[in-house]
Amino acid sequence: MYQVTITCPNCDGAGSIAMTSDLSSSMEHECCACAGIGRTLVSEAAELYEDTAALLEDYPNAIKIERVA
């Protein structure tokens, strides 16, 4: 199993999201998808990839790739 750390797609790595489309008066709130850290983990089965280079083809902007048991 691989654990891939990626930039949170919900907040684009900002850790917070605006609650309205009018950014001039909007308040930002902690992103609930990443708990405000701007990153999230994705688990991938190791059997689907020959090596980490193949995994990087699917996650070219990965922050970290770790092989776990």
C-alpha cells in the first residue's frame, strides 16, 4: 500500500475556504476536508504500480510518497 500526500483539492492547499463568492466581504473558514493543513492522504494499492515512478504518473504533484504495510 502506498500513502500519497497531495495538496488538498478542496482548498487548493490554502487550508481554508471562502464561504461566499464575493471575496471582498467573505470570511474564510478552515477546510473540513483537510482540517486546515492544506494536504490530504490518498491510499493506493501497491499492486497497481510497478514502482514509485509509475505512481508519480498519476500523482505528478505529490508532496510525499510512502510505502506502508
